[in-house]
Amino acid sequence: MTPNARPLLSCLLAALLLALSGSVVAAPAPAPADDVPEDHTSDREGVLHAPGASDPQGNCAGCHGITDRADAGVACIDCHSASMLGS
């Protein structure tokens, strides 16, 4: 390896490690279609959401809970980061 390639390789490795060190929230498998309420019609990356999901505090928390699972059995935080939810 040439001396000029080492700094570039070091920067690329550092960038990769930094990217991988971010908090990743693994999404659970989507619920079967028969388990999703009829009003959940907005497909977001294969998971159905109700209209208004962009305001989870106002439109989702009642059934799902933001950080704790409520009646729906899945909390918003199970798939979405806290910063995205405004928590």
C-alpha cells in the first residue's frame, strides 16, 4: 500500500464505523393484513399506517403508545426512533 493511500483508507474506514455506530431500530415483521384496522390504509415501506401518522402523539399514541405497547400490541418506538417521534 502506498503512503498516499493510507489516509484515504483510514478516512473511509472511520466513515464506515461512524455510519454503523448509529442507533438502528429493527422493525418488527409487518402484521398480517387481517390484523390491521381498516383505517390503516397508508403503506409506508410495507407497513400499513392510519392517515395522520405524521403526528404520532396526536393520532397514534391512543392505541399504540409511543414508547410502551398499548392495546394495539406494537408501540411506535418499536419501528421509529425517539427523535422521529418527538420524544
